[in-house]
Amino acid sequence: MSIISGLNKEFESRVRLGIMSVLMVNDWVDFTEMKNLLQVTDGNLASHSTALEKKEYIEIKKEFVGKKPRTSYKITDLGKTAFQKHLAFLEKILKQ
């Protein structure tokens, strides 16, 4: 077993780490706010958030506010557990 075998491959990207970090401390975050916080392109945010949604680590809500579409993100319980486990493993590696 490798020293890095406990790391979650889904969180390897800095964008995915950023999304998960933002959602660990916020309930719902909309697309524009997330994009501004992470300083990424629309396509970059959309592709990484979709990947996290497919793993059921985040929930994506699309709705209309008036006539404008709004996309929001929320971390799931499964996502919280997986991310906390990933962080704990990183911490374990650093202490070795």
C-alpha cells in the first residue's frame, strides 16, 4: 500500500479542493459567488462541479429568479464525510 493510497482522487484538482472547502463552511453558494471566490472560468467551474455532483459529493440546484437562471451548490453529507476523510489523511501524511 502506497503512502498516498488513502487520498481521494476526486479531490486532486485545486478547483475541486476549492469548491469543497467553500461548501464545507457555507450552506448554499451560487455560481457567480463560487466563480469569484475561486477565480476560475465558467467552463472550469461547471466541469469540476459536475464531476463532484456525479460522485454525489455536492448538490447542484438550478432555478429561475425572476427571468434569470441561477445555479447554486451545496455539499452533501456523503461529500462532507469524504472530504473530512481526505483532509484527515493529508494531515496524517504531514505528521509522518
